[in-house]
Amino acid sequence: MSQIELTNVSVLFKAKNRTISAVNDVSLAIEAGEIYGIVGLSGAGKSTLVRTINGLQKPSTGLVKINGIDITSLTKQKLKQVRQKIGFIFQNFNLISNRTVGQNIAFALTAGGYPEKEQPAKINELLSLVGLADRVDNYPNQLSGGQKQRVGIARALANEPEILLCDEATSALDVATAEEIVNLLKDINKRLKITIVFITHQMEVAKKLFNRMAVMDNGVVVETGKTYEIFANPQSPMAKKLVNHVLAVAIPSEIKQQLALQATQGQILTLKYHGEDSLHPLITAIARETNVDISILQGHIEFIEARAIGILSIYITGETLAIKKAIAAFNSQVTTSAEVGE
Amino acid sequence: MTETLHILQENLGQALWETFEMVLVSSIIGIIFGTLIGLALYYYSNQLFTPRPVLNSIVGFIINATRSLPFLILMVVLIPFAKLIAGDPYTPMGGAVSLSVAAVPFFARIAQSAFAEVNQGVIEAGQATGAGFWLIFQDVLFPEALPALIRGIILTIISLIGYSAMVGTIGAGGVGNLAIQYGYNRYETGVLISVIVILVVIVQIIQWIGDRLANHYTRS
């Protein structure tokens, strides 16, 4: 039994004279202790989907099971108890602006029935965990975005939840601050063994944080798998689009224009290989065999879950027939090799 | 001049007290019932709680109907009602009845919009912790709406001071009555001007206090 099991979950919204299907027949299983990501473009239905996990959004059809219990049929009172064990952090932090940091966390503790006398000590412990122990009497507007999100995390952890839901939790932050939050969440996941479900459109966050992920497009989960596998070998058009964007496999248009002006016309090829593959002998070998010239346009290596994905864009020139042969040779030997559309 | 001073000496203290009574009673009733109705309107129209569109439109209709009556007419229509509640409609307490009836729907709309302006995300964050509505009201909705509520209270009090002059003309007393009785009917321009100056000063002070309070409770 997985900790979180979504079975055929659909969410329909009724607008004036049509129904919008925000989430369409989604089934997912998320294991205890993992960091599970759901990625997709804005409007893909990710936020709606993640809200079904704590009952903030009731699915139109389908089951949402937390530790084997279907929460879609719970009474309001029971649902409140379930929510105390599911933390939630938001893109815009959603702190009570007219209450101090300490009071914001005290609110969550009170909601969870934590004795008032013991709250100050617990608040201090939670704020220490996120590195803000000295800010207990500050108001949210005295904090930076990253600090606000840390308070959001402390509040979400107040009732010692088993699950932490994150709705675009890094999307309102600058790159460096987002990375701090990612590292904090990784640390919390490791230390508290808490399950994290994180939705985002930021693939940079996905590659650093997630163990496994699902790709959403138009309310439908189009692909699931280990993060490394999806980055190394995306199957669906949406996954390819998102992955290619972050792996920067596109050739700058200036380069393409320059190449087009050259006397001998060639072919751009982007090779994608896993860490274990060694590429250089392959390039020289194929060049020699098929009698083409190969120049390297760009290349870099990404590490996902400590495994490498290499990207190399090359330009092949020579006889038309020889180029074709060379491409065929690459296709047969490299894990993925994609022709970049001219 | 001596006549003016004499009239003011004789009547001003009493008139100010009557105005104060009328405005105080009607403000308190308006704020209490207005807040409750405004909260209900907010609760039953918010997607995060329990939307009840039919109930909401009925209450909304009643509020709009009451508010669409000019106060002068509302006041006259309510004379029998004031008699029932306060015994004598031509007293400050009788005046307070029609002022209250006007104040409740007025403040209900103010309270509703003060609550509706609270960031939905913060309410949702409250719900995500498992908090029930009353805890959310007490710790999220109320503190976040408080500055707007204070500004609304000030607006209501100042409007009621204005309306109280009108109830004064039908015999409920107050500074409005003083201004009309002596200043207008007896051509005592000095009394009229004195009342105007006093009202301007009072309104300025109330507004100043309200702004200070609202700012005190605003942290964003």
C-alpha cells in the first residue's frame, strides 16, 4: 500500500455554460518518504490535483487514499484531523500579515490542538529548524521572500505531518533563494522522513529535488517515472518539451543562421548520452568510417540524482550520402540522438 | 451676539449629549448586527466555505431595499416602529431606532467587503492546517480585516452623525435640531455657524482617531 494513492481522480469545474475538466482521470501512487514531483505548464491542473490530496478540493470522481483511508468520503470533522497531518506550503506564502511569525505558527498549533502553554517552546523549535529562531516577533512584511517561505514551512510542519504538499513553493523566489528552499526541503525530507509532494513548472527545481515525478498536460498525467529516467529519456511530447527546455538542447538561432550561410551544407545533430557512455571515441570513429567532418557546437553535462546526462550538439558536413550514413551510425549507437529541426 | 451665546449656553450641552446618545446606540447596534450579517454574507458566498447563493441573494435584496430608501423617508416610515421599540419616537432613543435600521445594512456591506478583501490564499492556508471556521475567523479573517473594519466604523459613525441631524428635525433632539430650530427658523446665524464648526471639528477628530487606529493594526 502506498502512502498516497489517487485512483481515477477527475475534477470538473462548471463554468457558465460549459464544464472545464481541470484534472482528468489521474491515478498516482506516492510512497512514504519520497519526494514526488508533479510538473507541467501553468493551467495543467497541478494545483487542483495537489489540493485533492488534503481535501481542499473535492474530486468530482475518483478516490484519494491517504494511508489506505479514502478521504473523499470523510466528514468535515475527520477531514480536519487528516489535514493536521498534511502540511501545505504555497507559492505566495499565505502568512497572516497582521500577525507575527510566532503567532502565525501558534495558529497552526492551536488548530492541531497543541497545548497553549507548550506552544512557545515548540515555535522556537520549528523556527530553529528553518533557521529563523530570532524572527519570532517579526511581522511577515519585515521578512524577505525566502524567509517568508521558511515561516510557511515551519507552520506546515507544526503538527508533525507525515506529508508535506508544496504548491509552486519556489516559483515566487529568485534563483538563489529557490535553491536554499530546495536544499531545506531535502534536508527536512531526510531528517523527518516526511513525504513531499511538490508541484512546479520549474524544471530546474525538478531536477534538483525530485526522486520520482509525473508530467501533467491539460489535466492528464502523460508520463510518470524516476526523475533521471524522465530527463534522460522523455517519452511524451510534453515531457520532451519541458526537459529539452531545461537541458538547453536548442541551438541558438544565430548559430543556425551562420551555418546556413556557409558554402558546404551540413546537418545539426544533438546527441544525448548517459553518464556511462563515453562519447569521444564514437565521434572520431564515426567521422573516420563515414568520411564526414564533425564540429562540436555545444555540450554540457547535467547531474540528476548523482547520475550524469550529457548533451552534445554537433555539425556534420560532407557528402549528402556520407552524412546520412553518419546519422544512422549515431542513431544506432547513442542512447538518444535527436535531429534539431532546421 | 449675546442672544447667540445665551442660546448655545442653554441648549448646546443637551444637544451634544442627545446626538452622542443617538449615534452611540445606533453605531453599536449597526456594528454588531452589521458585522454578523456581513460575515454571513461573506461565508455563504465564499467558495472556500459553504456557498448558499439563494439565501445570499435574499439577504442581499433586503439590504439593498433598505439602503435604496432615502434616509428621510426611512425615518418617517419607521415612526410607528420607533414608537413600538422606544415608546416615544420623538426622543433621542426613538431617533436611534431609525438610525440603527439604517446603520445595520450600511455596515453589513462594509463588513462583507472588508472580509472579502482578505487574501483567499491566507484563508486556504488556515483551512489546510485543519482549523475550523471560528478559529480561522478569530486568528485570520478578523485580524486581516480589522483595518478595513475600523475605517468602515469611522465611515458609519460620521454618516450617522449626519443622519442624526435629520432625526433631530422631527423632534428627536441633537445638534441638528439646534441648528434648524434656532439657526434656521429663528435666523440665529451665529448658532448655525457654531453648530457647523462643532460638527466639522468632531468629524475631523473622529477621522483622525480612526486613521491612527487603522494604521496601528496594519502590518502589511
